Amino acid sequence: MPLVPPHRTAGWSLSRRTLLRTAGAASMAGLLGSSVTGCGGAEEPQSGADTLGLTFPENFTWGAATSAYQIEGAATEDGRGPSIWDTFSHTPGRVRGGDTGDVAADHYHRWESDLDLMAELELASYRFSISWPRVLPEGRGQINQAGLDFYQRLVDGLLERGITPVVTLFHWDLPQALEDLGGWLSRDTAGYFADYATVLVEALGDRVSTWLTLNEPKTVVIVGYQAGIHAPGRRDRAESYIAMHHLMLAHGLGVQALRAGSSQSRIGPALNLTVVYPADDSPEAEAQAERVDGFENRLYLDPVLRGAYPEDTLDEITQISPMVDQIHDGDLEVISTPIDVLAVQYYNPTYVDANGERVTRHPTSEASWQQIHPDGLYDVLTRVTRDYGDIPLLITENGVPTPDAVTADGTVDDPDRITFLRSHLAAAHRAIADGVPLEGYHVWSLLDNFEWAEGYSQRWGIVYVDFDDQRRIPKASAEWYRDVIRRNGI
Ligand code: IFM
């Protein structure tokens, strides 16, 4: 493939930096393994070279993702009600440094210039989430028009700039009022979610064509209800699976509500998937990997795409949780209401030894849970297509936190992020070449933001945010990504 020279855009005056400096890229190349495989199957060295010569399909969509609580701020403005994350982050000891999302990246006030920035980056798609308590302060009942108007302006502003909105309904910020009624342990919450979906599709359904119901229900179950590290901070494995079933029910009811309000929409859940490898070649490790795969992947994929929870996993859950008693007749039919797209979020593989213990096999990022293994993305994508058929896939999150800082000349160099993104895009490209119907990619994240229990200590954005004065500085990876978008390839 010929190299496409980088262009300059009016209004974005970053100087051409050495974006792909061999030194930086090579340091991450060590982390990432020594090679990526192109669609022709040839091994291409992971170097600092400008491109790998891989072009994506013509209609491939390039975007970036955020979520409401992580960027909006304005936590008490214009009638917004509290969410469980307001409560949690204001509880001493829950979030690193006592950080909260009260101000975050102040996107609620800076949305217009943020949209301009997205246009300068030439994003074709922007995945964001709607704050449920901004629209319904009590989680149900009275609509807060000012909150809804914010999202009307946001969607209109995106469309004016030629950027397609991809809207997530629930990205973890459950209204506190619903938590007070039982949160996801209450079946009613699934019904309130469907009502909320109806409010949104009535307001935005004429302009939004892609809707994602839930973001990463697995994280809510494991980190929010088992480990207690995320809101609502519970530590009870038995009840966590009751929450899981109600989340999945909410997904199904949400699909039906959205479909009723907008028959042309593309609707699906956003699932964080991992590939589970046995840590050695013993039959015990193989069996444990299969078992853990049930909890990590099949528990969420099977009910949506096959209309049943995986038997082996359900058997194990039944030994510790009364969750099955919460499955009513017809629930699985609701949960498996046909979807149009599956949003895949990939960050890391999982290795399991013969005792079922997690093992680290690759270097991790600043997020200690994140082993870096780009080929895992290929394995996840091809596995979904192989096991679940050719449902269209959209990558709605993939990214890495790096220790970014503003240099003396006012720029932010993040060569390790570029190397991370490029190697994962190479894996995605290979999956497409092998027949996976992958339609697009969204980097996590557009902006540095509130990284949940880690507060502002981790920077995941391609755009640096100075949290003292809210200045945005596109990092080297942003400029690199814009060039990727322009050439539709890496
Ligand atoms: O920041 C989160 C996001 O909200 C959900 N997926 C993982 C990201 C990085 O941890």
C-alpha cells in the first residue's frame, strides 16, 4: 500500500511531531510481542514505521467513546438527580484520592468545543452514554426536560458535524433513587429501564440510529456486586447473579422498547469480552479455562444470542445463589429478543491455571488488570463469529492508560498508546480478513476522564485534559488516529 502523507487541518495547529518514534514504539513492541500478522498472513515486524499497509473495508466506521459520569460533571445542575456513582465517590475511601465526577472533564458545559474537537479529529462516530438520573432524576416518573435537552443539543451538534451518534443507555450510573428501591437486585429496575428507553427513543429516535442498551454488565456484576470496588459497593456473590439476571432482563426489555419506538434502529448490548486461555497444556487447566469462559463470556453472550444461560455456568451459580428462582417464564425469550449489532469491548486476555487461578502471562498497563495481548482481540472476534454466527460487530471500546504529561512545548507524546492501538487494529484487520463482520472501531477514550475507583490517576484519552483548567490537548495518538481515519488503515 502506498503511504498516505499526513495532512494538516485548518484550526488544529499541532506541529507534525515524530508520532511514531522508533524508540517509543519499540519499547511498547517489546510489551506487545514481536510481530503482527497482516491479512496476507505475512509476519510484519512491529516497528516504528509509519504504516503497516493495512486498509480497512470502505465503509468501516472510526470513532471514539466516552460515558456520562466519566466526563460530564455538572452533577447537581439543571435538575440532575444523584446516581449511585455520586453516592459512592462521595463515600470516603471508595475512590482513589477522594476523586469524584462532580466536575470530571466538564463536558456538560464544554460539549460544543468538544464536538468541534471531534470534527477536527475527523471522527465518523461518537459513542457516548446518557445519564439516566439527568433525564429521570428519580429513575422513573417525572422527566427532567433540561436534562433531555442537553442530549438533544448533543445529538444535533454531532449530526451537524457529520458525526454519527452511538448512544449507550446505561453506563453504570444508576439513579440513586432506584438503588434505594433495591437497585439491580429488584426486578422492577429492569422495567424502569425499559420505561427510560422509551423516553429516550421518543426524544431522540428520529436522529439516533444505533443504541446500546447496557455497558459491560459483567463489570457491574463482578466489580460492583462481588468485589465491591465499584458502585454500589456490594460484596455478595450470591446476590450478584440476581443482579446479573435483572441486568440481562433490562437489556431485553430495553431492546423491545427501543424497537417499538424506532423500527429502523440498530440495537445491541456492549459486552466486555475476553479470551480465556489455559495457562498450561494440562487437561485440568483446559477444563478450568472452559469453566471461566462461562463466567466471563458465555453467561452474557448465550442468553442474548442463544436464548439460554450456559448450563455448566448456571449449575455452578445454582450451588451458591438463588438466582434461578428469579428467572420467570418467558424471561429468556425477552433477553434473546433479536439484536442488530453486538458491541464488543476488548482490553485483555485471561489465563487460568489448573486450579482455576488467574495467571499473568503478558506485561500489564497502568491498569493492573490489563494484560496487553493484541492477538486476544483477534481470538475474541473470530470466536464470536464462529460460535454465534455472523451478527455484525462493532468495537465500542479498546484502549490503554499511559503516563501522559504535557511537555515543555505544550504537547503530549504517548507513543505507547499509538503502538497499543496500532497492534490491536492490526488484529482487528486480520479478523476482518478472516471473515468477521466487524463494522467499526471506537477508541477508549476520547478524553482523559474519571476512571471509576481509580479517579483521575489513569489517563485513557487520546485527548489530554488538564483537570485544573479543563484545557484539552490532543495527544500524539489523536493526531495519529486522525491519520488512520484519513487513510482508512494502519
Ligand atoms: O473506563 C472504563 C469504561 O467505563 C468501561 N470499560 C473499561 C474502561 C477502562 O477501564
